[in-house]
Amino acid sequence: MAQVRLRDARKSFGNVEVIKGVDIDIEDGEFVVFVGPSGCGKSTLLRMISGLEDITSGTLEIDGEVVNDLQPKDRGIAMVFQTYAIFPHMTVRENVAFGLTIQGASKEEKAEKVGAAARILQMEHLLDRRPSQLSGGQRQRVAIGRAIVRDPKVFLFDEPLSNLDAALRMDMRMEIAKLHQSLKSSMVYVTHDQVEAMTLADKIVVLKDGRVMQVGAPMDLYHNPNNLFVAGFLGAPSMNFLEVKVEEVQSGKARVSHPALAPVEVDIKDRDISKGDTAVLGIRPQYLDLVDPAAGMLRGTVILTERLGSETVVDCELADGTKLIAALDEDQVIETGTPVGFTFDAEKAHLFPREP
């Protein structure tokens, strides 16, 4: 296990700065997930930690040592790639042992460590097969096994499940979570999939345009997003946003108005919001309850219903043309064109300053 510290880390390709002064602390044994949209810099940041990309400026510490100038092999890390990167002409046993072979490990040491990794990953029966005889999930286990035998201080995962189908991704998520519980190693995981981030992470780092938007435990970020980007990025379906007029601010609460919204007071949570501002009201689809239109705090018309079995996702259009999505917790049949009303707990709503 090891701590990882990034301080004012920056990366430029020519005149283009892609990582813009990142500060991150990863504690011993912590599972940290870098998440964000394509192009936000999460994979570049991971490669900077691994040593596959140089750090333009700033410092990277692993286990208390500044490692900016160390080669990847000397940093005490092991990386699992999206594309598996296993050798087709080798058996599983040879692939898992490859790093040890390069290091000149003895036959006995290789046998012991490969056997231990195979037991952890439940792939002892696969050791004499070749990659062409394996499924995608089995190949990914081989790649993870090759990382385990190196006994690294830090495991790095670069979107390791993106090539797998949905059912297999779920299985492998569980395997990686169990691996972390078993090894208790520091792990850094990159994904664009918020479900992976929410289910795997002890701590999530949300990135946008090479900057850290927010860091915290998954449910802290879900319930207390710092800004519109984090609020909209985490959660499925995405948070609803309505532009509202701030009519009054008193005792830390703002009374807001909107053409399709009954008067409501929302906690401003120390944000810079004043009377007369145009602000953005955020409501998660899961917190909307279907009621008779006459009794609704929000009123609109159904434009699409998606029945998913465990829930029904209802797309609506409000009076001013704003789209609203509600995630109802049971299977319901609601016809297109039906007038609907929704209520919500104002304590679970968020009010953000409108961004330029």
C-alpha cells in the first residue's frame, strides 16, 4: 500500500495544456475513481501517475517519495489497460508471470505468485489455455493477475471494463471490488461510467477540462454537488435543471419562481445567490412524485414513457418548453399527451448560480 500525492500537476502537449494544476491525495488502501466526460484528462492523469506521460510541472509523490523522474518500472505501480495487452502466443500462466520473468524471478517464485493470483481471481483452471480460448472477462482477469503478481504499491486501472458487455461489466465490477477488499491495496481507476464510479469508489475525483471539479465520497457528491457540472454528471437519469427567478433570500433560503412551478423555498447552502438573480434549480428525477396536475408543484405534459420494469422514466414538457424527467419507482402506464403533476421535497433540491 502507498499514499499518492499530486501537487499542482500540469501536463502540456506543445502549447496545449490538458491538465491544469491538479491537487489530489490518495490514501493508503483507498480506491479512488477518476471520472468525467471524454477529453477531460482522466486517462492522461493516470498515465502521469504511471510514468507513461511526463509531468510538465508540479510534483507526484508515491509513498512519500517524489517520483517525477523515475521510470514506470521503478515507481511501484502496476497498470491494467483497457485493451488487456496480453500476448496471444503465451499461455495464461506465462502471461501472468511475464513481469516476473523480465525481473529474473526464480521458477519457484513465479509458480508461487502465479498460483496465488490465480486463486484470488478464480482462474486456476485457465492457466494452461491461450488467450484465443478465453472470453473477454477471462482475458481481463489475466491482465489483472499480471498486475497482482508484481505486488505493487498502487494498482492503476484505465477503463478496464469498457470492452465488455453490460452483464460481464457488472460481474467484473464485483470481482474488482472483492479484489480491493482482499488485497487492501491503493487503487486508482479511470472510467467515464458513473455507475462504476459510484459502486467501486471510496473517493471520486470529478474532472472537467483538465481541472478537478469536486472530490469526495460517492454519496457526498451525489447529495451535495458543488456545481452544475457535478450535479448533472452524477446520477442517472441526469438531474433536472430549471432556470428560476430568485424572489427573496432570507435565513439561508431563497424563494424562487418559474412559470410551471409553485412557489418554493430552497436552501442556498452558502452559494452566491441574491434577490433578483436568475438561478438554476436542480431536482433529481428520483425525488419527483407523481400527483394529480391540480395538486402538483410542477405541471407538464408527458412526451415519452420508458417502462424499465423496476421503474418508469417519464419525459415531460413544462409550460415554458423546459424538459423534465421523473423516475418513478414502479411500473406504470402513462400515455403520451397526459397532463401530469409532480411534487418534491424542497430539502432535496439544489439551487446553483447560473453559469455564464
